[in-house]
Amino acid sequence: MSTEAKTARLNSEADLAWGPRALRLRNERNRQHQSGLAATRANWIRRNKYYYESLKRLLRHLVEPGKRVLNIRCQTGFLLDALRASYGAGVEISPEMVEVARAAHPQFKYYEAFPEDFVPPEKFDYILLCDVGDIADVQKTLLRLQTACERHTRLIIYSYNVLWEPLIRLAQWLHLKIPQTEQNWLSEQDLIGLLALSGFEWLETYRTALIPKYVPLLSAFMNRIVAKLPLIRRLCMVEVLVARPVPKPVDVSDVTVSVIVPCKDERGNIESIVTRMPELARSTEIIFCDDKSTDGTADEVRRLQRLYAQRNIRAVDGPGICKSKNVWKGFEAATGDILVILDADLTVMPEELPYFIAAITRGGAEFVNGSRLVYPIPKAAMKGANVVGNKLFSAVLSYLLGQKIKDTLCGTKVLWRSDWERIRPMIDTWGTTDRWGDYELLFGAAKLNLRILDQPVHYQERIYGVTKMTRVFKNGLIMLRMCFHGFRKLNMDY
């Protein structure tokens, strides 16, 4: 029996189908439809090369190279190949398409199954769910994918904007686009709701292809610049949703913590840091990163190592370049599961660090950003110009990151060491030097789609030493450069 005859028979049976059988018949119609298109699918991709290159550029922006990737509805395997996965697995619904994918990209593993029937046999770093409009039971599919997730796994859903339904139907009628079967036409809010019902948390929606066909000069301008503007971006053809499995609480007694204390000429604060530092988890190491102090800070650290031998106090020599390089040295020396940055000026109280640990272990945060701008600030603790500047840059950063950030330059930040290992390759790649490290950490966390949460702190006046944040105007220009380069890399690279 020909493919056309089989499809006609399935359509006839569908008119009489009730209950779950109707969903099974819809899946069978999709399978037959795809079987008939398997041999020509690569030709359709070549005919629409500009569109698919735009899609691949966006997906490469979201997926780190060298990771384990599962692609549901992988078609010919071309997206798995584009994502440079170290290990890739694809799922398709027809044996013909599986064979096409296996011939084109034999380095990956393939399964033949309907998405809602596929039970992943292993864990992945990224799961790419395509052709969501074809799937008969999207919620069941999402529930199945839970077994493939770890804490850091990101689920990426590639879908069409429902506003484009008439144009897409027209493109199919004009043979400009591969023909499709009955579609779900799920809106962004529909997908966000299904994610929540299936144990996932929506993080962000990325959009591309305001003009899906290549028009010299115009396509690049519209898709790389105009399509990134507020409101207009919602008119793009492609919506890519990023989600994570709803985080499970971590028992604080099962993790270790490293507190990195960057210090330069802070001798008078060192003992207070040690005596006031609470035990934050199963074990807490305090790493003083002395950045070539001239007031005896390093000697004071060594004295306290002897005096408080029961505490895990360590000393690291900083490079004497800037605060950020000093912090990275501390990160490299750290052994804890959780990394904490605490400035040595003690303007943020060590006694409030348990709030940060609770936020990352039980509160769902993956990156905890201290915020000094919630509680009242003593007049002597922060100059008025600094307050205004912090609020301004926080508003800019919130737009760039797609997450609300109230204070960008609070030195107290907390993240998992495993996530630092993923951020580390991005250090010094943003186009300008971040002397403090706050922007590079926030940009890296946003690039990885980590959940960033603000943790309010009670900001206080320093007692010993002098502030290192002088030359407000010059520092403001440095931050503006960071914001410009961050916008370019976070919003214009795809």
C-alpha cells in the first residue's frame, strides 16, 4: 500500500476514533507523513539555508559545546551536528528518517519512538525538543523527559510563534516550506503552563527570524538588530523556550563551602572575619586572597592560621592586578561545592551568609547576588553618587540579563563550583576588562541561563581601611563598556 493510501485510510479511521485511540491515530498519521518526506528533508533544509543557519546560531548561543545533548524529533540530525555535542542522541518517529539521520551523522545514537513513548535511558546536559506542534501529548512527553535531567540540565523547546500561523500555512501552500500535518499551535503561555504542570520551570524565551528569508543587507539588519528591540521581538517567527527541572532542596549537611575573601591592605579586618564567620555547611574553608598588601595583611592571616588552628583558614597570593583576578585565584584554589565571595571590608556581615547558603540549597537559586539597596544604607557607607550609579546600572543589567538585578556591584555573591567551571571559559571574552568581576560573573550566569536571585544584605560602614571604589566617573565609563559588550554578546550574537 502506498504512503498516500495509508494516510487516507488513517484519516478515515480518525473520523471514527474516540479516546486515546484518536491520539494514537494522529501519531500514526504523523509517522506516515514523515516517512514520505524523509528522502527529501535535507533538500528542504538546503532550500531554506538562511533560516536554518539563523536557528543554529541561536541554539549554539544557548548550548555549550562539548556537552551531552538529547534531541527529540531530530529529523536528519543536522541540529545535533550543529551543536557540537560530545555525545548526542536523537529520537525520531519513522524508521526512514532515522536511517537518513544515521547515514548523514553516524557519530550520534538514534532511537525510533514517539516522543510521549520515549523513556530516556541516561542523563543529558541539554534536551532539545523540536516539532512540538506535531506531538499529540506534549505534557506526557515533558513528564517522560524528567528522567533525563540533572540539576544543571536545560530543556530547550523550539517552536513557531502562533502569530505566524497564517503566513506559515501560506508558505506551505506556495511550496516554500515543507508541508506539515495538523499542528498544536501552542502559544508561549501554553508552553510555560505545560512546563509548570510537568515539573519544569520556565527561565527565558529567545526569539529570532523576524525575516526568515534572505534579503541582502535587510535580513541581517532586521534579524540581528531590530528583532532584539522590545515589543518588536515578539513578532519573530521562532520562539525558543529555555526551562530547567524544578530544583530539589539540597541538605546543607551534604555540601561544603569555600568563602573567598579578596583583600588588599585589610589587616585590621582579618581577625573579625575569622571570629564572626559561621560554619555554613558540613565544612567551611576561609580563603584569604592577599593582593600584594603593604600593611601586613598576609602576616595577619598566617598569625590567625596558628591561633585558630581548628578553623580551615587558607592563604592565597593574589596577582596584584585587580580584584577580579584576585577572586579567580581564590576560586581556583577552592575545594568546596559552593563558592562564596565576601569582601574583606566587612561592609556585608558574615553573619548573613547563611541566608545565601539557604537560597542556593533550598531556595531554587543557582546564582545568589547580594543586594545592598533593599535595606536603608548609612550615609557614610555609600556616597550618593554611588547609590544613583548602582541603581542605574542595575536597571541596565536587568534588561541585558533578562532577570531582575537590584545591585550589580555588591561584592557578596554565591554560586556552585560546578557552575563556575562552566563560566570560567567565558572569563576575559567579553571584549573589555572587568576589574571587579561582578559583571563577568553575572554575564556568565545569564549566558548559561542560571536562575539569579537577589539576597538583601544590611550594608554597613567600613571600620578599618579605605574604600577601593574611588574615581566614580572613570569606573562608570568602565561599567558602560561592560554593558555595551554584554549587550552585544548576550543579545546580538544570534
